[in-house]
Amino acid sequence: MVTLEDIRGAHARIGGTVHRTPVVGSRSLASLSGAARLELKCESLQKTGSFKARGALNKLGQLSPEEHARGVVTVSAGNHAQALAWASQQTGVRCTVVMPAAAVRSKVDASRGYGADVILHGTSMDAFQRARDLASSEGFVFVHPFDDDHIIQGTGTVGLELLEQTETPDVVVVPIGGGGLIAGLAVAIKESNPGIRVIGVEPTAATVMRQSVDAGKALRVMPDPTIADGLSAPMAGERNFAIVQRYVDDIVLVTDEEIIHAMQMLLSRCKLLAEGAGAAATAAVLAGKIPVAGKRVVTVVSGGNVDLQRLSGVLA
């Protein structure tokens, strides 16, 4: 299992390249939620527009010379694809990404813009299999978007920064897809201060981690469509699930309507552009899904890569 020392090592490794994203407070959202203090960790302002740059850069920084020469392949609905493409550009590694056929066009274009070879293929599960097939046939190194120790170490740096930037919070709220972000962050926070509650959030259309926790094992569950497409992982990562079981205090669910409301509030009250996945943690707090009355709360705004066509519908 990833340790706090592993995460500190990743922080030293990538800290000079990724952004140290700000933590900003919102009296308005605190008042709406009843929290004594509500702060936002703005990973929407990270390189490539999401926290994913951290894990991707940490992963590529630990490839052997032989693996570096082979190139990498991954699967992603968008943010991890962009992040790995960017990190590959930074490190001189050939990058191929397989994205579901229904992937948001702006994320496809951004991945290509960073220099990746992009393949659109089937459902999320189909895309996973295609990426693994390419790793086998072409000799690429398969980079899992979340179920990978180096990825988890990188995402854990969000937690280290958060603790350095705030007075000790009572609750940290984190969106969950396959579990890469919450796994790293939970290790960083709980190993530093076990009294801080870590709460995960999933959309009601994509509840694989909630179902996995209830079942006591990592599951594969195909998601339904959701505005939080970045949280639509078709499986809970085995490594991620083990960490969630050990460290995460609860997982709550939010509807697309609650996510849209949070996107609107983040933009109008905080001037922060968040994609659906990035607004999910704040949505849970604003919707009263987590008891925060009188508490010091931090929500992770994990990404800001909103398709402009989709954004126009949110703002309508």
C-alpha cells in the first residue's frame, strides 16, 4: 500500500513542474451549507485543467530507460488522457490514448493537442481492453488511470499541499471515479492527521466505489450517462479500493441536478469554472449530503475541463 513517505517522494519529484494550486475560501458557500469555514482546493487550475497531471508526471518520471523507449498507452474519458499526453510531452515519451467513442470532443482535441495518438473506441470497458491489447501487440507500457501506485503517490500530493495551505480542517470532501484521487489524498491526510474526516462523493449514475464498499470487494459496474463524465469509471481500482476501505469515512451520492447547481454556484459566487466531476464534492456539501454545520470543510475542485457546448446548457 502507498505510504506517506511515498507521497512525500512524489511531491519532491514533481513539485517543480506541476502547479501548487491555491486554496480559496468562500463565505457565501459556507453560509449556504452551514459550515463554519468552506475552502476549495482548486485543482481546476492545475496543468491540463485537473489533478491528473500529478499522477501522470510521477508515473513517467519513474519509467526505466527501456520503458521510456517503448512508449506508453492509457485509457481515459478525458482528463487522464490529457494529463498523460502533457506529461509525455514533458518527458519525451511517445503516448497513445484510447478514449470511449462518446468522449467529450474538447477533451479529445486537447489530448491530440498535447501530442498523443488518440483512438476512439466503444464503451469505457471496451476502451480499457483496446488499450491493454495495444500494450501487448505494440509493446507499450500500459499506464492505468487510477489503479497504479505511482499514480496514487502523485495524487496524494494534493493532500499534502492542502494540509500545508489550511488550518486543520474537520472534513475533506473528494470526488471519486475509479478512486485514484481519493486514495492518494486519504493516505496523505489520514497518515498526517487521522482525526480529519475524509468523505468521498460519487454521482448517482456511477456508484462503483459505493457498491464496492457495500460488497466488501472491488467491483466492475458500467455507469449510466452523467454530467460528471470524469467520474464514470467502469470499475473500482483494487489498490484504490483497499485504501478507501482503510481510510475513507463515508461515500455519499449526488444527482446530476445537484452537480449542476454546484457548477453554477462555483462560477457565480467563486468565479471558478468546474466541470461536473470537479463540482461533485462541493455539490455534496451544498446539498446537505454531509453534516458540516459549524465545521471547517475543504472540498476538492478536481477539474475544470468543461466542454463549451455543455457549459451553455448548464448556464441556461
